[in-house]
Amino acid sequence: MIAILANIATLEKKQYMQKKFKRTLITSALPYANGPVHIGHLAGVYVPADIYARYLRLKGEEVFFVGGSDEHGVPITIKAKKEGVTPQDIVDRYHKIIKDSFDGLGISFDVYGRTTSATHRKTASDFFRRLYDKGEFVEKSSMQLYDEQAGQFLADRYVTGTCPHCGNEKAYGDQCEKCGTSLNATDLINPKSAITGNTPVLKETFHWFLPLDKWEPKLRQWILEEHKEWKPNVYGQCKSWLDLGLQPRAVSRDLDWGIPVPVEGAEGKVLYVWFDAPIGYISNTIEALGDDWERWWKDPETRMLHFIGKDNIVFHCIVFPSMLMADGSYNLPDNVPANEFLNLEDDKISTSQNWAVWLHEYLEDLPGKQDTLRYVLTANAPETKDNNFTWKDFQARNNNELVAILGNFINRAVVLTHKYFDGAVPPVKTLETVDTQLIEDIEKLKGEMTEALDTFHFREALRLAMDMARAGNKYLQETEPWKVSKTDMDRTGTILNIALQTCANLAIAFEPFLPFMAAKLIKMLGMGAISWDMLGKFDLIPAGAHIGNPELLFEKIEDSVVEAQVQKLKDAKEKNRLAAWKPAEVKPNVEFETFEKIDIRVGKVLECSKVKKSKKLLQFLIDDGMEKRTILSGIAESYEDPSFLVGKEICFIANFEPRKMMGIESQGMILSAVNPDGKLTVISPSADVVPGASVG
């Protein structure tokens, strides 16, 4: 059975690769304009989309790459209220940050628009109205949570409460971020309004719904039968949704920030952001191309691809296609190569907790390292399962791969050409077996790369590109032109010509992945325009042409650089911990006479050491003003070097009943305070006090 399924998958892939289209429309999920983008967004969506767009352009294909900011919805209004500004102020700020960040990383959008534009407002309104006039919506009343003090219905993100699945007390009305479960606001235990903090009430309201169940049979045929070549994670999630049975989904919300529902009697209602946002792909195309937009959306010879993260699969494979089907004039996506999630330092990325590597900060902190980030994110791409980013791996891949393999080979080839031929490309005299073997290896790797890129296996394609550089390094090691030059300059020239042609091939192979490096290398080698067809050829630089001076394309990243980034994350985690910390509740009152029975005194620490075979215990020798006493305290994990405490005055309870621990009698209790991070700190008087002084 496994062999049969594998054969079917191979057949589906081959059939997919044989499809012919005149042009390709690429969309990438619209980032939400209530904050910057981080490496999870990049690895999941934007770097893969850019790689594919660049690859198709190299092949000479007609491509239109659409991006833009998603600027409506509740989180934006919440942030605006919190900052005391308008929602438009928020989206204007973050749209610029996001757009500038993408430009800085070389994400080559043909258009990067926004959903607050006049074009989008009209496009989305017209789209809704067409479906409304065709009778494609169902109008239904339902009970929703309402904040009586604020005088408004509460959208999902305006409600917080306890998750019924994991007990998280800070779950939102649409999702619990701790366990990842999708929720309805009415599912929450002890729901509270995020506006006033009051307990909301249920109140009737009405909305328009898109009947997804109407389109379920067509979706089943289209996805499950006609698109078996889709990635398993995408196909599997779609099948799960379809097998559960689709239900009508609301397309409107009771809000004042968004695109008003364009029908009479809809005052105070706007298009739900999930309905509004994907139409942004269409409106941004219209914004850029004007009357030419329809051939990208309605011509059956146009292929449409959606690059998204796994949290958007249902919207791009079920919901948006249902909208397009309901309209009846649009193409459906040919593929939705969604990725899984990227974790950070073995932890889930959290924007609310600032546990993220933000793109705009990265570009400031590590200038000139755009390609390093692109490389590492592609090499660790979460293509079929969640993956992990660590700064240690980032440093290792830069130093051991980009510097030591790719950069090293190119630098040696260019330096040796300048050394032996004054920078002029030497001619090929006679090819030997070692030369033809490298040429065959590069040609073979090109074929494998092409197949990997055609089927959205970008991590594999990048590995194959690096194998070209490995092959180049191996070639120089085997041919040793620095030795051959002592006896045979013709042979030396042939070797360096082949090495330089390999460098030219690397410029083409890496352009989709490392565009900044590729541009520098193309200039250094004096190459003109490049194309994918040129890859695998060894006459890319004519003999006699002069190449530029050698330039280091990558530089080693020192420990201090990554240590600073790790510390930045630790500081963010500590800040969050402190912000979330609350003092323990005060214990029940006790009689004054009970307190008087406790004898608290000041003692001077004479000796302090860890108790052998115990992780928690420290052994103190205390001068209590009358004699020396031994006290054990369970604070060893808070003091890496207990000798730090020697000579300090500390507070202790002098009249505790002695007790044995680890075979040692403890004659009292050291008083300590618990910090927000869980560490314990001994209590000391703020000024010098003689040992034995009472505390009371």
C-alpha cells in the first residue's frame, strides 16, 4: 500500500510539473498592521514566496507578486485605544515599518498595497454587493456578547476569559494562545470585556453569512480529487475541515473600524476582516495594474499561488475559494504551498510577549546581513513540520557554510585569477577528466534544483545550490592551481577559467535565495543579465574579460554579536515575567501575641557553603551575638557562589525547634524574600547592626 501511495504521489507531482500557464500570480498573506513582522512570518510566507517569484523571473516567465498590509479588525482598535490614538494612526505607522522592512530584506513585491486604500474599499464593497445581489448570503440572528457600559457588541478579541480546554485565564474569544484551540467568545469561562473589564451579557444581533456548506461538494472535488499534489500538511488540513462538514460563516461584524456593509439597514456593521482581507489581493492588483488586472485573476491561462502559514490554510483553501466560486468569474488557486510554524530558541514565537526576532530590528542590529537571515530561514524552513531558529545555529551556518564554503570558493577563484593573470579570464586550453566531472556535476545539480523549486521544496533547492559551491571547493583542492602554476600556466588558466565559470553559475543558482550576494558577484565577474537557462553552462564569462577586485561576500559573525541577540531575548522574557508578577495574597490575620512568640534576630555570616549531595541546601555558621550556631537554608539554587554571603548581616528566626537535615542539625531559619523570577534573597538590615539585635 505504501508503495502504491508513493507511486500516486510521484505521478501527481509529474502531472503538476507538466501543467503549462502563460503567467503566474503569486500572493503572500497580508501581514496584520498592528505590529512589525518577525522571522516566523518570514520563514513561513515571505522568503519562500520571494524565492519562487525570483526563480520564475529568472526563467523568463511573466510573474506578478502581490503583497500588502491587512489593516482592519479588532486588534488594531484595541491597540489604538490603549495608545490613545486612532486606528488609522496605528496602521499608518506599521504599514510603513513593514513595507520598509520587506524592502530592506529584498522581498521583491510587484505591489505592496493596503486595505485602507480607496481602491480596496470600493473593490471589497463591490464584491460583497455582487454576492448579496445574487442571493449568496444568508442573514441570521444570533446571541452575542454585549458590553452594556461600552454600549457595543464585543468582537472575539474584545473578550477574554478562561479557556475551557486548558484553563488559561487569558484566552481570547477566538483562540487560546496557550493551547492553540479555536474558540467562540461564548465558550469562555468567566468572560470579561477587554474594553471595560465588566462581565458582558448576551444580546441578539444579526449578520450575513456565507454558506460554506453550499460549496462543500465542489470544494471536495476541487481539492481532494483535483489537487492531490498539494503539500500533505495543506491537503490533510483541508480534508479534516471537509470531513467535519462545513458550516455558514459570518461575513460581517458589529464594529466601527472597517469597510461598512454596503446595504441598507447595516448601520454599525462592517465587513468581517477575514472576508475583507483576501480581497486585498485583488484590490492591490487593481491599484497597480488598472484595467489590466483581470487577466491576472480571470484568465484561465493564469496560475494563482497563495503563500501562507498553516494558520491561514482554511481561509485560503476553503473560505476565499468559496467566495470566488460564489462570484463565478475568478480563477481558483492552483496551489497553496503553506508552511508550518518556526519556533525561536525552542520556544513558540509570541508577539504579545515580545519573544521574537523583529525584522526591522534585525536590519538595524546586523546591517549587511540580509542574505544570512534569508539563508538560515530557508535552510531551517518549516516546510512540513514546525522547526526552530537559534542564534547559535545562525552563527554556525554563516561561519561554516556561507563564509567557509560559498564565500571561500569564490574568493579563492577571484584572488588566484588576479594573482596569476592580472584579473583577466584565462582561456581554456584542454579539458581533463576532473574538469568535465565538475561540469557534469553542476549540470546534474541544476536539474535537481529545478525540480525542487518547481515543487516548492526550497530547503532542498538551497542545499543543492550549496552543493555546487562544495563541488567548486573540491575541484580547487584536487587541481591545486597554486602548485600547477609553477610548471604549466596553460593548465593553470584552464583550471581558473572553470572555477570562474562555476562562480558565475553560483551567481545564478543563489540569486533567488541570496539576491544581495548574487548582485555583488555578478558585478565582480562582469556578467550582464542572467537567466535560469544559463545555469549549467561554462561559457558565461568570455576569455580575456577582466573581473573586478576580490571582495569578501560574507564575514564571520563573532560570539559577541549573537550573545547580544540572545541577551536581548532574555531581557524581554525577564521584563514579561516582572510585568506579569503579582505579590502573593496576604495570609489570614494572626493575634499579636502569636507574632510576639517569634524571636527574629540579626546575625553575622561567618561561613557559608553548599551541603554535599544536596542541590537546595546552604549551610550557614552564624554569630548570633552570644555564640555560633549552624543554620541550614534551602536557597542554594539562588546563590551560585555562597561565599558572597560571608561577612553579611542577615535576619534569622532564633527560636525555631532544632531539626536535622542531611545529618546536620539546623538551629534556626534564615529569612528570605521571593523575587518575581523565583529566586530567593536573604533579608539584611539596611544599616550596620550588632549581631544578636532583635527585630520587631
